[in-house]
Amino acid sequence: MWNKIVQAFKIKDLRNRILFTILLLLMIRILSHIPIPGIDVDKLQLFFTRSKGLGLLDIFSGGAMKNFSIAMMGVGPYINASIIMQLLTHVVPSLEALQKEGEDGRKKINQWTRWISVPLAFLQSYGMIMLLRSQGQGLVGDLGIGQFLSVILITATGTVLLMWLGELITEKGIGNGISLIIALGIIAGMPSIVQSLWVANQGTGVSGIISIAGLIILSIIVIVSIIYTNEGNRLIPVSYARRVQGNRLYGGGDTQLPLKLNTAGVIPIIFALSFMIFPNMISQFLSNARTPWLAHAAKWVGSTFSISPPTIWYTLLYFVLVVAFTFFYTSVIFNPKEISENIQKQGGFVPGIRPGNETSKYLGFIILRLTFSGALFLGIIAVLPNIVDLIKSGHQSVDTLIGGTSILIIVSVILETYRQLQAQMIMRSYEDY
């Protein structure tokens, strides 16, 4: 991999893309440390440390939320808008038809996703400020109407700015910009988490050393299994018939159609995390309500779906959401009927399978089995820290922010970025030829 990166820096265009990506990511980190006045940052960081639900939400902002910076909401609103649009494409026939129009249709859907992200950014900014106010710990000072509206405007603008920078990375840099922003946020928060784990186990003697060593070994096993699963493919043989035009023979030959074991990538984890945040946020927002039954219900939701320590119901719901989103997102990006039609148009066929509908059913059956295995793997990796904590009877030893979910996101984003870098290098080698 390092040899590929060194070779990429020797190509001027690729070197500019890599440096452009690094520069924008540095800008994003700077934005996450520019605070908005009117907030006690020390109290806010202590509050986020105690609240694991908001700690998960802080992943998407790269630590900007607990710093109450101008990029406080991160790319969370854009992710929620993407979920809404992808759900609508399966419900609204006109959007489904638009998605099948190719690149132009996808551009229109992406444009609408950006527009939906703007009101969501305002709503989520308002909700976050009201949530911090409801805690009654002096986190948010007495904000006048003008200052309150300006804070919402600044945070919503920060989300739009991050969204724009992420799309610039995707278009003119290397890798998926939004995924890189999320991965960078997780990486930026890891040193402090590792330090807190070291301090917590420093005075425990041999047991603390064993605990840390076990965490390192488990992390290595998870990383290896993630790489193995992400690189796993089922190769479908495809043959192309020969065509005679005049005195010449065209076409013919055999090739293979690779079907990935984990077609959905890291997206199901990100979607599931977005949903899992809401029960704890609702609980914290309504736990101090004046209506007794509402406050009681909010506390019940918070205890039932507690993140720290994780409950069995939280773990089960998280697992189910990851599996469900894996199947859903795979159905969005992989269309067996469309692939079957493309193979048939090019004069190809799967040996032993009739072209057309039979090939579509065959590919659908294969991708269903692959997705089932991939979904179970993603679900197990996502809840692995929770399972360890449940076995330990609630004594948290593996922080959820450096557990399987975060490792999966980081490794998947690195692999995807590396694949894009390889594709760019191959394309330029063909251009030179």
C-alpha cells in the first residue's frame, strides 16, 4: 500500500488530489475547534463524557459538538437527509424512475438531498440547544432571541459548509468526502479515549494490563476480519458469444462478475447509529418534563435503551437495525434485473442460466445469500463491545467509541479510499498507454 502511495505522489494530478484532500480535512479539524460564545465549554465536555448517547452523536461532528463549535452538528443532518431520500425512492414511483435515469437522475436526487439537509440542520441545531438547556446544569447561558437565532444560523451554516467541503473532496480529491469526515472525527477522538482507558486501568495492576492487552488483541482480530470480509468476492462466470460481421469475428471469451460479500460497506452502520441516538436524546430531553407520566416514560426509554452500560434491548435493536439497513442499502445499489439486462445487451450469459429473467433471479438469489452473511457479520461487529460489557455484568471495559463500530468505519473508509487511489492510478496508466 505504501508503495502505491509513493507512486501516486510521483503523478502530478494524483499528488494534487491527495494534497487537496489533506488540506480540506485540516480545515474541517480547524472548524471543529472554533467555539460559539455563550456556552460553558468545560461543563459541556464533562456532560458529553458522562452521556454516551451524545458521545455517539459527537462521532459525526469529530468532537465539534462537545466543543460547541461552528461545525457542531457535523454531517449528521446530511446523513439523515440521505436516509430520507433513499427511503422515498422505494416509496415514491417518480423518484424510483428518476433514480433509474442514470447519472442525471442521481444528480437530481443528490441536489434534493442537499436541500433537505438545510432545514434538518436548523431543526437539529434547535433541538440540541433546547436539549442542553433542559439539563439545568448551566450548560447554556441566558441567550436572547437574537443570540439564540444567530447560534442556530451559525451551526446550520457550519453543517452546510461541511457538506460542501465533503462533496469537494469527493469530486476533486480522493475518497468519499462524507465518509472521510466521519472517520476523521473518530480518529481525532481516539487518543483521549485511549488515555482515559489507560488511566482507568493504570492502578489495577496485572488485571489492568491483561485488560488492555485483551483489547489490543481483540482489535487486531476485528481489523483482520473486517479486511477479509470487505475484500471477499463471489465470482460469477460470464461468457460472451462471438459475432460475425463481414469477414471478421468479434467478441467471445469468458469473464467474471464479482459480487462483494459486504456490498453495502459501512453505510448500514452509519445509518443505524443515526437511529440509535434518538432514544437517549429523547430520554434526556424529556426526563425533566413537568408532566409526571411523560417524565416517567422518558426515564423508562433511557433505562431500557441505555448505552452505558449497554442493555440487552439496546444491543438487540442495534443489531436488528444494522442487519435491516444492510439488506435495504444492498437493494438500493445492486439491481439484479438491471445487471442481467446489461449482460444480455452485450451478448453475454451466465453458463447454465438462461439470459433475461432467469439470470436476474439467479443473481438475486446469490446476492441474497451473500448479503445475509455480510449483514450478520456487520451486526456482530457492531454489537461486539456491548456483548463484552454484558458478559462483564455491566462493568464497562470496552468503550463503544473505540469498539467494533468505530474500527469498522475507519478500516472500511481507508480500504475504499485506497481502492479509489488504485483506480485513479490504473486509469492514468491507460491514458499514458
